[in-house]
Amino acid sequence: MNDHQRIEIGGISLSSPDKLLFAEAGITKADLARHYERVAGCLLPHLQNRLVSLVRCPDGQDHPCFFQRHGGKGFPTAVGRLEIAEKDGGKDEYLYISDLASVIAAVQMSALEFHIWGSRIDRLEAPDRLVFDLDPDEDLGFASVRDAAVTVRDRLTELGLNSVPLVTGGKGIHVVAPLERRADWPAVKGFARAFAERLAEDAPERFLAQASKAKREGRVFVDWLRNERSATAIAPYSTRAREGAPVATPVSWGELKLLKTANGFHIGDMEARLAAPDPWAESGEWRQSITKKMLHAAGAD
């Protein structure tokens, strides 16, 4: 097939389907689109009707990439647009994903990563997920990051919140707590900040609550900043714009103990994972939210 031919995947016409987006792994635009078609049933419940930031790599993963969260001229209409109020009082138009066609249309524009808001477009001011991004010092082994995730899980459980782990496809782990949409952004952010700061106070040799590379030596940064209105986090089942096309993958707590790295899952592993039980299935039934009692216990009031 030559690059002048087009193919249709997910109802979207792909140009240059043989274009290499992950050159070293030999993954083409068509391969990437088929990945998203394959994982759509698991991906869309997390991605659907959320504002997104896309990482686009027009010439492939090993060339310059950039974040895009606004539409702009020539961007496919299959990707949704929503005008929202900014902090400064102005308005701007943001992108959102509504269905598989939206996802494939973004792939047509060489989007290699999908980063999601913590709320959905029908209630932008009411987040439905809390996420702590555990970002380790570069010299820290993965076992330390795993242990950090378990500590975060246990501390959240003590406060009344259940959580699930996501290996990010990079070096870190996200600990995600699904929420009912009762608390607003300031409450969720206040809780997240107080939680991370208390953790860093209690175990300063292991944890840091500030985004300081200089101070991170031997420690894990508990990134609570994902929990504010315009912040984003990598979507489950999104590829990463890194060598080998790793995939941000939901895992169970039991499985996490056995993993040796956060970037061990790739496009080729997804078929087998999708055939197995969903490690996050139970979390869809949880009914939990950040309460005044939790805010007090975390030291956020």
C-alpha cells in the first residue's frame, strides 16, 4: 500500500496509513488507529466527554512533538470543541473526545498521547477522579515507586477512599480514586495538596510534595497538582510518545507487586489483556467522594 491510499478505521478516513509513527517499533498510523479501535471498549469509559490535551508528533515519536488542547484551523470536526471560561475571565475553545471516531480523528493528526481532565464536559466544575502521579527521582528503582503507590493506597483507604493503580508507560505510577461528583475543584485540590504534604511530613526520606528536581534525590514526588481544573493526566490505554510505543495500563494491586517497570506494556500486549478480566472493573461500582471529614483528617480545612 502506498501513502497516497487511504483506509477507513472507526468511521474515519486515514491518509498515509503506512506512515511510521514509532519508527523503531515499526508502528504505522494504521497500526496506532487499530490499537485504539481494539481498546475502545475499555478506553472510552475513561476518555469520553472529557477535555483533552493531545501530544502530537507529526513526523513520528522520534521527532519534535507538542501539546495541543485547542482546535485551530484544519483540525478534524470529529474531535469535539467546547468553549469554556478561563481563570482570567476570558473564553477559549478546548478539544474533547466523544467517541471512537474522535479518537481516530486525533490519530489521523498524529496524536500519540491522550491526556484527560479530571471532570467531564457536562459538569466541568465537579471532578470525578482524584489522581496522584508518583514521579520518582531518576535514580530510584521501580520497587521504591511500587512501595510508594501502596503507601498512598493505604493512606487513602484509611481516609475512606478506595483507589486503583495505573502504570504510566513512563517511569511512574498513578494512584486513581474514582469520585462521585459532589466536591468542587477547590475541595479536591485542597484535599490532594494536604494529603501529599502530610505524607511528605511523615516520611520525608521517601516522599516530596514539591515539584523540585533538585530536592527529589532518592525520593518520590507525590504530584497532587493533577487535581486542579485545567490539569490533565495520561488516559488509561493511551500510548506514550516514547520508544517502543508503551501503553499507560490499568493493573490490579496484586499485579503491580510483580511488575518490574512502569513501561512494560505495549500495543502488542493489549489483545491478551483485554481477553482477561478488567483489573479496574470493581472500581466502577464504588460510590465515594471527598467529605468534610476527609478534608479535616487530611489537614485541608
